[in-house]
Amino acid sequence: MNSNTLTLREIKSGEKCKVEDLLSKGKARNRLLDLGFVKNSIIEVLQKSPSGDPVAYFVKGCVIALRSEDAENILVREI
Amino acid sequence: MGLTRFKLSKSKSKEVNFKNQYKIALAGNPNVGKSTVFNALTGLNQHTGNWPGKTVTNAEGYCRYNDNKYAIIDLPGTYSLLASSTEEEVARDYLKDNTADCVVIVTDATCMLRNLNLVVQILSITNKVIVCVNLLDEAKKKGIVIDLDELSLQLGVPVIGTAARSKKGLDKLLDAIEKICIGERKCHTVKELIQGIKINSEIPQNERDEILTNINKRCERIYNLCVTNTKNDYTLKDRRFDKLFTSKITGIPIMLLMFGVIFWITITGANYPSQWLSWLFEQIKTYLSAFIEYLNAPDWLYGFLIDGVYTTLTWVIAVMLPPMAIFFPLFSILEDSGYLPRIAFNMDNCFKKCNAHGKQSLTMAMGFGCNACGVIGCRIIDSPRERLIAILTNNFVPCNGRLPTLIAIISMFFAASFFGVLQGIVSTVILLAVILLGIFMTLIVSKFLSNTILKGIPSSFILELPPYRRPQILKTIVRSIFDRTLFVLGRAVIVAIPAGALIWILANVHINDITLLKYCTDFFEPFGKMIGLDGVIVMAFILGFPANEIVVPIILMCYMATGVLTDYSSLTELYTLLINNGWTITTAICTMIMCIFHFPCSTTCITIKKETKSFKWTLLSAFIPTAIGVILCLIINMISLLL
Ligand SMILES: Nc1nc2c(ncn2[C@@H]2O[C@H](COP(=O)(O)OP(=O)(O)O)[C@@H](O)[C@H]2O)c(=O)[nH]1
Ligand SMILES: [Mg+2]
């Protein structure tokens, strides 16, 4: 893990990043992989919900909403 | 889960005018138009809507093409075959068993990159596959160009472009299906595409990761070869809408406003047809009466038929039908537009705080139509704990059978002193408040359950927000009136006839000069009075167990049977009848509370039993709302006595 690795939660709205690794396990991990959160895929942070959590992300041409707990488990690199 | 109902080959030998019967399975990601394709092919009306997860059970239908007959199965949407959820497991097992003669993978042309993942996975277990690239009309609008021939070459199977909603490309699809089934077109397996992909649930995680990464790489290559985006900002419109509908400042107010408008249209719009229908039934009644008199029928028969059966029946139709017929289509339009998942997105944090699942708001939204549907819809929630919470609380949302009751009471007791536009607005605000109370209770009970008998931490919430689509307004209206509204009405009518008969008999059979009805209502009277109601209302709720639509007609019948016979053609007269029978504002409030918080109707109970496979949970699902209702009414009644 190098120094500029962040979690997806830390990325601001409107910014893009690249997936490095997933920390989640089991079903949640599989689901994230299915939806395109695989290594090297590009994610754009879109819109926060009214309470700030969950947040919508643009990945592989689709919009996916994740809770902060799940976003924390996705390690990314800023681009 | 009860997703397997394949009784397909039953009629095979009976029908002679087709050569063969083949089984076709429709697979694909959620919300790509599988059910739309299914409906277009079979002429059935499987529920469609713009949000992922509305199809949770297999549906089957038949279609004929040339000399052959095809049994078509609409599988629930799956993101992947490496099963993360139970529905996906079912879809995988079905595909793996190779029961289908041909698998049609429906894909979303606007989102091919992700869709290809599933295509590659399915190709690795069967090669009798057709890829149907659906939503081409939408892709065109967004400037996405797909080279279907190249795609077919890369995948080794036929690729057909369709726009299922406008029925474009379906004959080509059928043609391709036929060719595969009769063996005229052979698919060839592209070795390097599926190399090393093993699909089963026992793969260790690191291998699974590797497989998925590999699939992703291959898909990306194919995607780059076959798909070009001519507009870079094709998601701009959706993003703007999302800014409006889900941002901090406007998100929640717009949500309330949206529901407000829907309720307002329902309330105001239902008035006129209601009055008109009442008038019509009144006219028919005069003729019917004359006819029965002409036949010289005995008095009791007249009473039984007209005062008993006819009155209840027409009441159900006149008061219940118009709001249903307006609310259903409006809600379907909202559903078709893609707004529902945004509600789940906006509301998720509330549910998270209660350790429940954000998709619960989707199942609640379905509950507005019918609680039984809402309960089945809970299958979209993966975690069993959270699914149970959603099932147990679904009844807090007033379904279409209860909404008209609320509307009638509000119009009589709270909005009658206002006039014109204001009247509609006051009714809407009160209705909204009642519904928000239901939602509030849902949250409290969810929190309570997850702190006690259904302990646990929230699982992850991953929800796809589909693109907004322009709803097909006219088609939606026609369809929801013809299959949903008439269906609900039919059910209500079936229950209303015996209920009307029963009440009439109770009201007219005397023992010691007191009617049976009086014995019954007297029995419930003390309890009813304690919670701000009366014996009649309590009995009506109990008799309304088969269908909530008949609660108000039963109340009315009972009052009319006890002597005060009035003309029931308008709400004002009904109001007088209720007042004469001792109704106050407190009675009205308590009746509304009980209407939201009481045991689910019989259909819903049966569905809960089926879904939870447990008698205990079914009982609990009836007990919780009833207890809340009784306690709330008790408190309200006490306060009103103190005041
Ligand atoms: N514009 C357009 N919309 C479509 C098409 N096919 C389906 N839809 C819409 O896409 C949404 C999802 O369709 P549905 O059949 O319920 O998807 P399923 O989840 O795959 O069964 C619905 O709102 C449909 O009206 C199409 O070819 N063009
Ligand atoms: Mg469907």
C-alpha cells in the first residue's frame, strides 16, 4: 500500500479515482466485484444523499449507491 | 425461495397444432427490460418498472412462432452467477441444469460494459445463447453506438438489437431463437473468452477475485471493440435530475411534494366519479326495487338482496374504486420514471440508524399498492434479518384498499369545513401526516426489532440508481386500470357480497327480540369504547380481515340496520349517519389510526406465512401493528376525555 492510497469514502464529489483493492469480505465483496469495483476500474464520485450517506458513484457506466461503511472498504488511488 | 414453478411440459401432448415445444429462459442484470421483452413475446402483463428488483419470482408464459411453441421463463435479475444472493443462486442453478433450450441474455445497451460480465459468465456454462441488446432507442439518444455484428463475432453467439418497449426487433429475436432451438444455427464457443472461468459457489475467494478480474479484462476489450460513445456527457441529464431529487436542500422537500401531489390528485379527482357512481347506483336501485316488487318477492328477500348485498357492493365500488383507479396509475408512472430508487437513496440513512436496510423503502412503496406484493418484494433484501424486519413492518403502509377509507374519513371530518382548493390541500396534508406517522412507526419498530429479537448490525446497502426514463403515461394508465385496479376491485367485490349478506342476516335474526348483530356489537362495545371506537367499528375491522376495502361499508351497514335508514348517496349524508351514531372527532382519529395499525389482511398474512415459512413470525406481524394501534387509540381516547 503506498502513501497516496485512500478509501473511497475520502474522495470528494466530482472527483475520479481508480480502484486498488477491496477490504470487504464475503457477500459484500462479491457484490462489489459484480458491480464493477474491480482492480483498476475508474470510479467517479457523484452525488451525496441529503444526509451525506449513502453516496452515489459512477462505475462501469452505471450509478451505484454505497453506504459509507462499504465505501470505506474500497481502497483507491486518486487520478 | 419459492422461485421454481416449472410445470412446462404438461400441455405438450394435448395440443397438436405445433411441432415442438422449447424452453427459453430470459436472463440478465436487473432492470434491463427482461420483463418487457417477456411481456412483448408472451402478451402477458408481468410487472415492469424502472427500478432494480421488481421481479423476484420466475414468471412463465408461452408464445408461438411459425410452427413451434415456446415456453418463456422470466428469471429474476442477476448481476452475476457467482451467487451473492439467493435469487442469483436460483438463476444460476436453473441455467446450470441446462433445462432451457436457449438462453436469451437481455442486456442494457446503455451500460454494456457491466452487462458483458454476466454474458461471459453465462457463456461459460452454456453456449445455446442469444444476446439481446435491449434499450437501443435509449442508447441512440445517448449517442452510444454498438456494433452488433462485431459483438456477435467476439462472443460467438447471435446478437440481436431490440427496443422492447416499442416492440422493435422482436421478430428478429424470435427468428434467432427458432434457429438455435431447431439447431439451424450453432453457437461456437470462443475458447479464450471463457478460459479458466469456473462457475460454482464453492470457489475460494482469491480464485473468485481472479476469475472476476479476468472476466472484467476480457469484457473491457470487447467493449472497446464494439461500443463507441459519441457523446461524452450523455449522463448529464440524469446527473442534473439527481442534483434536484437527492440533494441536501431539495431532496426531501421534493419527495414530500411529489407524494403530496399524487395524494391531492387522488383525493380531488376521486370526488367526482364517486358522486357520479353513487348517483348511478341509486338510480339502478330504484329500478331493482321496482322489479323485485313486481315479482312479489317477500320482504326479507328484498332486504337481503337490496339492503344487504347490493348496498355493500355498490358502496365498495363507489367509494373505493375511484381513489384506487387514480392512485394506482399515478404511482406506476412514478415507478416507471425511475424515481423510486432515489427515495431509497434519500431515506437510507434513517433505515441505517434503525439497523435496517435502505431497500425497505422500496418494499414500503410497493406496499402502497398492496401489502402482499410489498411482502413478496422484500426478497430484494439479501440479509434475512433485515428482510424479516421489512416483512413485519410492511403493513404500516396503507395499501390501496385502506387508502380510500382514510380519504373518506378525512374528507368528512377534517376537510368538510374548508372549501374549494383549500379543501383538497387540507385533506392532502392530513393524509400525508397519517402516512408519515405510519413511516415513523415503521422506523421505530424496525429499530426496536433490531435491538431485541432480530439483533444485528446493518448489512451493506448497495443499490443501483437506474437512468430516468420518460414514463409511458397513457399505456401505464390503461394497463394499471385494467389489470391492477380491476383485480383489487374484483377481490373486494367477492368479499363484499358475502359480508353484506352476513351483516344483513345478523341484523335481521332476532333472539329474545334482540338482533344477533346487537349481541355481537354489544360484545365488542366495552373494548371499542375504551379505545375511542365502538363495537361496530371493532367488528368491522375484524370482519374486514379478508379484504380491508369492506370495513367502511360494514360500519355503514351496521348503523343503517339499527334503524337510522338514510340515503347514502353522498359523503355528507354518510357524515350525518356517523354523527347520529355517536361519532366524534376522536372516533374519526382513532378509526384512522386503527386503519393503519391493525393486523394485515388475509392475503398478506398468507403471503407472510409463505415468505417466512413460520407461523410465529406471521402471528407477530399481526400482533405488532394491532398492539400499536390499540395503545395509540387508548392514549388518544384518554387525552380526549381529559380535555
Ligand atoms: N426506452 C426503453 N425503455 C425500456 C425498454 N425496455 C424496457 N424499458 C423500460 O425499462 C424499465 C425496466 O424494464 P423491466 O422489463 O421491468 O426490467 P427487468 O428488471 O429486466 O424485468 C421499465 O421502466 C421499462 O419500461 C426499451 O426498449 N426502451
Ligand atoms: Mg423484471
